[in-house]
Amino acid sequence: MPAAPAAQASAETRSAASAPVARTLISKNRGKLALLCGLSLFMSGCYLGHLAVGQARLMRAGRPIEAILADSDTPDELRQRLETVQQVRIFASSLGLEIDEQYTSYVDWPGDRVITTVIATRPGEVVPAGFWFPFLGRLPYKGFFDPSRAEAEAASLREDGLDVCVVAVPAYSTLGWMKDPVTAPMLLRGEGPAVETILHELVHATVYVKDHIDFDETAASFVGQEASVRFYELKRTAPAARARRRAVEDERAITAALVALRDRIEALYATTEAGPKRDAARAELSHRARSEIAGLPLRESKPAEIAAGIRLNDACLALSGTYGGAIHRYARKLEALEGDLAAFISELKQAADEPNPAEALLLPEPPRPGE
């Protein structure tokens, strides 16, 4: 999912889980292309070498947004979207997010993704098995610039008996270590999602805590969503702002349904031995969840289409938990701050220095009836 500014967590506490592993190796030099090339030669053919080559390619392909906007041949649609990116950067800074030189360049990257991410879970689990890397430790997912490498990794994991989810990713954060570009796949998904993605990744560039991936990703998801709505309220018409809020509420409703399914499956695995009976119960839970999603009162999305296409295997559900497992608690915290998103971000930065950042930031869960 960006040396570190004083407002950010220290370099020792920052993690690179949402971006290629190679960025940590080059952090001391902040993305110098020569070092990336050296790494790729040193580790030719290995996973880290693949990432170094891909990162170098991405960096070389970038053009300054200012130059693109000054070019009379720039298509009007691209011009408008890049002007929006500039507005988003200014808005993000006003909220207290670190923008540095993030998203000041554009890469006309081919296809629908920049990287392809692989997530895996062990039999009877709905939490990521994770991957271990030198310097970084265990991370929940693994990214590839080459989709065929991701598919090969997925096939190998399946052969080992793991459940796998393969996801196309249009952007990722280097947590401020390098100048992350805007990419064509990021813009393909429309203005609202692009605005949300940039704000999400700028949260990672501001606060990222090693070994607290659920906190990092859920906080970034929540702030990205809320900040995108505030941006639309400030820069767009009232109907457009209302539509963006509805889109965010749709996202959260779908995520809540997926997290609820994950929790039910986790309970099933904890109480039922592996075998045909458990498999049948697992299939029934997915069937019911698909029906529930189809019946959601979404306003900017088509629930029946989402329900038909959504992936409900264990690995994909594990990813849903990473990004939105406790998003309701973040909403309660923002409500307690009377909707002051800048204050929320300020407290988010402070919480990053605590042993348990999520509990330091969030309000306690209210007691359940009868407790």
C-alpha cells in the first residue's frame, strides 16, 4: 500500500506489506534507480530480483504530471483526472497526511493492474498463512509485477494444500520511500475509486506499523473512504458528494457481509472436525452469504451482480478481514471526534507509537446484551 518525516512512525516500525519487498532494501537511498538495477543483477531470477526489475521499470516509465498537463496533446479526460490528483494531494495535506512528492508523476502502465497479489490460507483457517521475507518478517500477501508468476505461485500453493486468492492491484504504496506514481490502472476504475485509492495509499505513507497489518489496512481503508467523501463535498457538486457517500456505504455493507461470513466459517472450523459434514456446512454458509449480499440495499452498486461474481473462498475472505474487519470501530471513533477527520488522523499518528495501536486509537467495544 512513501528519510521518514517526524510525523511518521519511525523507520523501525514501518512495514512494507502492501508493496513489493524490494523497497525496504532500498530505503536508505530513497529509490535510487541505480541501486534497484544493482539489486536486480545481484538477485537475478529470484523473487526480490523480479520486484526490483518491476519497480525500476515503473520508475523509468513515469512522466511528471506538470509536464503532461502542459502538453497540448494530452487528452482532455486524462488532463481532468490528473488535475483531480493534484487537488487530492492538496486536500490530503490539509488533513495532516504526508504527501511529499507522492503522486506527482504518471505512468501509462498497460492492463488493469500494476501488480498481482497472492494470499493463501491453510486448511481450516481464514487468516492469511503469510510469507516470510528477509528484513521484513512475515507478511500476509505476496505481490508480482508479472501475472504469470503470480499464477505459478498460486498453483504451487494449491499443490501444497493451501487455499489461494489472486487479486489484481492497480496501485501500491512504497510508504514514502519512493515517489509513487499515479498509474493508468488506478484511473481506469473511475474518479471516485481513484481518489479513494490515492488517499488510502497516502495514509500508508504517513503511518505504517510493522506486524500490525490489520490496523494498517483497516485504518487506511477507513480514512481513504471518509476523506474521499470530504473531498467530493469540497470539490464537487452536492449530488456527486452524496453519490460518493452512497458508494462508500455500499463498500462497507459488502465488506461487513464478507467479514460476518468469515467469522461464521471460523466458528465452524473451531467446532467441527474436517470432513464431509464440515464441507457441506461450509458450502451452505457461502450459499447463504451470497443470497444475503444479493439482497443488500445497495444504492450505487448492483447487489445481484456482485453476489454472482464475488469470491467466497477462505483466502479471499481472509483478505476481506485484513482490510475491513473492524471498520465499524473506526467509524465510532470518528463520530466521537464529532466527525473531525484531521483530528482522527492526528490521533492515528500518535497511536502508531503504541504497542497495540488499534486499541490505543479506538474506543472499547460496547458490552453485548446480558454481559
